[in-house]
Amino acid sequence: MKSCALIAVLLALSLGHYQGAEVAEPVAVEGRSVSSEIVELLEVFRDLLETGYGPMPKLAPAEIKHQPFQFSTGEFSANGEINDFVLEGLNGFEVIIMNVDLIRSRVDFELNFGSINFTTLYQADVGSGYRMKREGGAYMALEDFNLKGRISYSLGVISKQMKVKSILVYPSVGNVASEIENLSQYRIFNRKLNEVVEEFITLTVNENTDFVANWLNEMVTPLCNDLIGDRSLSDLIAIITGAKK
Ligand SMILES: *[C@@H]1O[C@H](CO)[C@@H](O)[C@H](O)[C@H]1NC(C)=O
Ligand SMILES: *[C@@H]1O[C@H](CO)[C@@H](O)[C@H](O)[C@H]1NC(C)=O
């Protein structure tokens, strides 16, 4: 979620930067050069994911030594903890589309991630009515994970102040791999349970895309405007160009 917002802010910044400048180039050419500037900024962002920056921790890989968790839906509940959690692949994106349309004030993009996956150890007390203790290793991956979307913005006539109007992101996933040990003590049944998990995640990502898009838009758009509004544009550009070095 945070990284999504950060991408959007980077996009917003480079747009604001260009719109603010006086340009004599034809708009289409200008749009293309803004597009390639954004692709470049995403490369900077990739480096920041790998090293962390300021208050943002290193996210590729992201590591959590220990984290208790708890959830319940209706009858079913689980609580327990994860240890030695490692998330990989947030930096493994390829830019498929980056298309800035300055006339319509929008950015169309598509990013593809080869594999976003985590490994962890877990312990859990799960069940509905009866309780079962489970523990073991777990691996889960979203393979061929795609983010396609559109950011629409507006610019103040005089101030050139940028405002994000909407951020629509449609995720889809090619394949989900789930290898959670010890869901059942029987190997065959354990595989079946993992298949249920794989199918559930695949459907959740691929078939609720409007729901996910609307939800992200409601969450991320105000966040972006907050982030942009809090600091002056030149301050933020200085931060990014500073980080580039
Ligand atoms: C997990 O993701 C990373 C980064 O995308 C990748 O290099 C690695 O091969 C993946 N692990 C597996 C088991 O596929
Ligand atoms: C969990 O599963 C692994 C691999 O299947 C097995 O070696 C281990 O004994 C299991 N642990 C428990 C607590 O059942």
C-alpha cells in the first residue's frame, strides 16, 4: 500500500515538474519525454526499495523477525505468530506501459512482477469450535503479477498545484503457489488444502478487480494528495534528485 502511494507520488512529482516548466515542444513529444522520465524515476524507486530511504525501511527483501497475528471471520478464527518472514520481489518489476497524456491529464501504466513471494515459519492455533495447533514452514508466491492502471490528475490554473483525481489499479495474477506445511498431517490432504488457498487467492485477485481498484482509489488518492500537499513541489523534487545520486 505504502509503495503504491510512493509510486503515485513519484509520478505526480515528475508530472508537476514538467507541467511547471515552460515548454515549447509539441505536447505529444513532451508527453513521451515525461513518460521516459517517469520510467527513470521508477528505476530510482527500485533502488530505494533495495536500500530503504529515510523512514522507509528496506522492502526488497522485506524482513520481519517476529510478528504475532490474529484474525477471525465468522466461525473461523486463527491466532499465532510468524517468525523469520522474508518477502522478495517487490523490486522485480518490468515497465510494460508508461504513457503520459498531457492533454487528457492522465497516466496509463502497466507493471509486471515476475514473482512476489514470501517464506516464513509459522505457529497457529486455528479452528472453529474445536482448536488445532499448527506449525511449520510456509512459502507463497504471486507469479506473473500484473498491475495495470490509470492515474488522473488536475493542475491549478495559476498555482500549477497538482491534485490527484483518481488512481485506478487493476491487479491480476498468472499463477499462485502455496506451500504451507502441516495444515494437515497427511501429505495428500495438505496439498489439497494448499490448492484451496491457491484458488482462493487467484480468484480474489483476478475476479474482484473492480472492488480492489475502487478500494485502492479510496485509500491511496487522499494519501497522495496529503503527501503532495504537505511539502512544496521543489522540496520533493530535491528529495528525489538527491536520492538519485
Ligand atoms: C521469489 O522471488 C524472487 C524475486 O522475484 C525470485 O528471485 C525467486 O526465484 C522467487 N523464489 C522462488 C522459489 O520462485
Ligand atoms: C511439519 O511439516 C514438516 C514437513 O512436512 C515436517 O518435517 C515436520 O515434522 C512437521 N512439523 C510438525 C510440528 O508437524
